[in-house]
Amino acid sequence: MELLQQIKKSAKKLNKRIVLPEGLEKRTLRAADILLEEQIVQIILIGNPNKIKNEAEKLNLRNIKNAKIVDPINHEKKGEYTDLMVEIRKEKGLTKSEAIKLIEDPLYLGPLMIKSGDADGEVAGAMNATGDVLRPAFQYVKTMPGISVVSGAFIMILKEKEFGHDGMMVFADCAVHPDPTESELAEIAIATARTTRTIAGFEPRIAMLSFSTKGSASHEMVDKVVNATRIVKEMEPSLTIDGELQVDAAIIEVIGKKKAPGSEIAGKANVLIFPTLESGNIAYKLVQRLAHAEAIGPVLQGMAAPINDLSRGCSYSDIVNLVTITANQAAGL
Ligand code: ACO
């Protein structure tokens, strides 16, 4: 696919270091082998070095020898990372002995490597639940300046080219934060604008979605979207954004003109911001299944360094794609 080819090309130039905490997992190893062979990124695998080497031999993966392998139980930076963990979480009451145990967990070691400047991004989740991948990321890598909430965007590649940017749209939040406040919703829109520029490669035209268009309904859920739109305009006046809009007014020009005359966005939106995770998650899956759109993501956004979560049902090529996206996000930051 064209977008993924472009992202791969730019990742090659960036040469980022991506840590894969599930270093013994077969699909992860296969993906790492391809990424190394094609020289898309530098790979850091977490796991017992002998076990990783044996598994790579069994799978006949010849490029794994070029990965950096970090043994979570025994490596030279264990003490340094443990001290950093305690420093970051001392107000939360983390003790040294708790940190010594936690740092042996690859899902904590990965974010600590990033925090210490020893890696640029992480991809995990082929064999761990979302919460277990994200919690250490939230706690140690944290969010980027100006953003307090992490969210997940999908790049939707539609069959009908008349929608969005030549058939491409970005949807958020479809993956992380169940019920954002108005200021969190504003942050999600701002973070999605960045993802749209860095990963999807086009200029965002953002619709803040609701079940109401320009006052057609009154409800506190509508007020949330209206206020979030105002906050975005105050925080980033250069963004092209409008709300509250119903989705038909946002994407269909004749309806947009009728329901929201004079709107710069109505009928032309290429970024859709959903008021809750429920609506975003349901919408992306409906578009994927009923309209046979390709859904790339979730691309996690708003973190100080990129950490992305895989579905446990992922294929090795999904891992290759997500690592490639992660490398591009690292550059965008
Ligand atoms: N952004 C930034 N930080 C966050 C966020 C967020 N969105 N959510 C939680 N945190 C922080 C908290 O502030 C807390 O920090 P602290 O320990 O310093 O106080 C820490 O992370 C843990 O917070 P909890 O509230 O305990 O969060 P928990 O770990 O229980 O849950 C999770 C986080 C797993 C992301 C939860 O919000 C969740 O389950 N979201 C839905 C995920 C999901 O199921 N998505 C749909 C499927 S994905 C798909 O279909 C593609």
C-alpha cells in the first residue's frame, strides 16, 4: 500500500532504535528479522539472549544477530534504571525493592530504556493485554508537553476517493480514553492533527463530531464538543477545525452546506474527532467492516515518546508496519 511504502522509506532514513519487549515471541522475531534485513530501524529485543538466539535459529531468521539483545534479568544498566524508576515514582511511594522487581519485567524495561535515551520508541502487545503495555508507558514515559491524555488514532483508507484527503481520513480516539472531558477532547484533536501531519502526511481539516450540528440539539454532551472546539481554537489558532457537527454534515458537501452554512470544514473534513471512546471505536470498526476500508492503527498519540500497542491477534506484518509507524512518530517528536 502506497502510504505504508512511504512511511517505510522515511523510516529507513531516520534509523531509529525501536525496543521490542516481547523478544521471544515468534511473530515479533519474524518481524524483527524483516525490519533488520530491510534496514528500516535498529532493533532492540528484550529477553534471554540464549533463548532468543535458539528461537531465531529454529525459525531460520538470519538477521536477528544484528539486533541488540537486552537480558531483563542481567544487564549493565539495571541499577541506573532502577534508580530512575524510584526517582520518577517516589511521590507515588515506589520503593527501591519494588523497582528492582519491576525493572525485570520487559514491559517496564522498555519504557525505562526510552526514558533514559537508550531507545526511541517501543512496540508491544502481541502477547500482553493493552493495559499492561500502556500502564508502564503512562507512568514512566508520560505525555508530551501540553497534552495530559494519551489517545489512539486510526488512519482509514477508504475505497471512495471523494471522502477526506483523497480517500484517507484519520479517526480518534478509537482506542484508549473512555470518556474525555472537554479539555481532554481538545487535546485529542490537537494530538490527532500532529499524527495526521506526521504519519498520514496531509494537512488536517478537523470535525468535532456530535449528534448535533450548530445547535440543532441541546444537551450537556453537545456542550462538551462545543467547548472542546473553542479550547482547540484558543490553544492552536492555526488549526482548521469546526464543531459541533454531525458526521453527515462533516463529510458530505451538500449536507454540510445545508446544516452548517459558512463552515470551512462541513463537507470537507478529513479528521474526525469522536466525543467518546465508544463512538470512535464503534465507528472505525463499522467503516472497516461495512465500507471495506483499511484501518491502520491504533497509532497512540500524546506520549512523550512513541509506544504502540499491538492486537494479540496481530500478524508479523502488522508488527513490521507498527514499528515503521513508531519510527516516524519518534522523528515527529
Ligand atoms: N493518558 C495518559 N495517562 C493515563 C491515561 C491516558 N489515557 N489513562 C490512564 N493514565 C495514567 C493514570 O493517570 C495513572 O497514572 P498514575 O499511576 O501516575 O496515577 C496510570 O496511567 C494508571 O491509570 P489507571 O486509571 O489505573 O488506568 P488503567 O491502567 O486501569 O487503564 C487503560 C488504562 C488500560 C488504557 C484504560 O483506560 C482502558 O482500558 N482503556 C480502554 C482500552 C480499550 O479497551 N480500548 C478498546 C480496544 S482497542 C481497539 O479496539 C483497537
